[in-house]
Amino acid sequence: MARDKPRLLAALEVASAAMAKDEEAGKKQDALDLYQHSLGELLLLLAAEAPGRRQELLHTEVQNLMARAEYLKEQIKIRESHWEAETLDKEGLSEESVRSSCTLQ
């Protein structure tokens, strides 16, 4: 599908690298960055693609990559909010302790 289109081939290779990073522990943000880069290129190529089988395949691939990127983004957001909550608890700055130590003047 991409042999005669170097930009398409490059964008699909970046998407493949994103999927590989997604599988590695601790590389979620790197994977998301690669997904976003790949999707940026693929969306431009999709818009320029003539109607036909290749456009349909490209559209399906873009949808799949977008779903993976959105899921990954949610996972990162959840992990960050858990990390922030744990950090606050460890530092003794839980919501309860902050409320009890605050007074109106």
C-alpha cells in the first residue's frame, strides 16, 4: 500500500514504532508522542488520497491508531492523577489535613 508513497511509508513506520513503545514499560508518553506525529502525517495523506481502496484502508488505519492513542492518553492521565494523589499523601498534604490546618483570618 505504501511502497510508492514515501511519506505514507514513513508515517506508517512511525506508527509501528509507537505501537512498539506502547508495549514497553515506562514508555507510554514516548508512544503517545509517536502516535500523534504519525496521525498528523496520516491525516494529511488521507485528505489528499483519491477515493478508492487505499483511502478506505488508510481511513481504517487512522481510526485504529486514533483509538489506541486516545486510550493511551487516558491511561497516562489516570496514572498521573494517581501519582499526584500518592505524592500528596506521602507529603502529608492530603485533602483532609489541608482542610484541618486552614483557618480563616
